[in-house]
Amino acid sequence: MVQVLNVTNGVSGSSSGASAFINQLIHIHLLYFLGHHPHSDHFIHKYFLPQDYAILVPVFAGVTLLSLLSVFIGMVILKSKKKKA
């Protein structure tokens, strides 16, 4: 018989599921509203960056994350080589 181990991050399954569902609803609503009405004069538009940043911010974040990860892996490899020598 196979026993399944249920490991969570300290949040019960029902509350984490509800939180994820609400988060997705908000995200979908904002994507729909801002995507289908990009030039309206609605008050919510003043709280968001211009559409140009929709590409720039994730690309910058990705390049930064990849650079930091590469530096970390490089430092770990160098430290492990120094211990062997």
C-alpha cells in the first residue's frame, strides 16, 4: 500500500484554495478591464503604469533574476573547488 504524504506550507488547503481563487478573480478582472479599455478616463488607470511597462518590467525582472542566480551558482562552484584543492 502506498501512503501519500500531505505537505503544506502552514496554510490549510481550503483557505489557500480560497485565497488563490480570489487572487485569480482579481487578476482576471484587472487584465480584462485594463486590456479592453486601455484609453478610457476611468479613475483606476491613474494607479497603473503605462502599457509600455507591461513588457519592460517583466523583462528587467527576469534578466536581474537570471543574473543573480548565475552569480550565486558561480560563487558556489568556486567555493566548492577551493575546498577540494
